[in-house]
Amino acid sequence: MSDTQLKVGDTIWRYDTNRRIYPPRKLGELYSGGGPIYAEHWRPVEIKSETSRSWVTIHGKAPKTGPHGGWAFTQNELDDDVWIHDNRHRLSSAVMLCRDIDKLRAVETALMSETGQA
């Protein structure tokens, strides 16, 4: 679903730094281990109305086009953001440890074409 298919009454997601849900604590532990679950920061919200440029929710406006940091318009967009958060550190560590020139050049090619850098 692209943002052009959204309409008033649809659900989108807003990133809420104050919404912290922790993993369950283990038997015998006083507190849960680790920090809040990243995916749980995302809160589903209903589109209440719209302007020519924004979707309006009870938590504010989400831009209809262009970058919309802190908002996800589809479940796939939300899932992709969570995957990036949960995996990019692991991938960057793997790149730091890699000694295979072909793999590193492939990573460079993929990343530089994405960012437009030479």
C-alpha cells in the first residue's frame, strides 16, 4: 500500500520513544534483562483527517510524500524499519571482521550506489 492508497480511517504507525515495553523477566530475576523492545515503540494510530500535504492523527501530522521519519504507512515499512534496527549493527560488525576483498567490494558497490557517493 503506498501513501496514495491511504485514506481517512486507515491505520498507520507512529514511533513513540515514551512507549517502552521490556522483555519478560526471567524466573528469579528482579528486573527484565536488556532494554526496551524496539518494535514495541511503534504505536498504531488511525488517520482522522487529511490536509493537502499531511495525514492527521491524534498524535500530529504525518507528511503524505517524501521522508516521513517517525511514521510508517504500511506493515512492510514498519517491518523493514525494525529489521534495519535489529540487524545493521551485526552487519557492520561482520564487515569490520571481513577479510574477503570481493565481498567488501560488493558491499561498497551496493552501498555507494544507494547513497550516490563515489
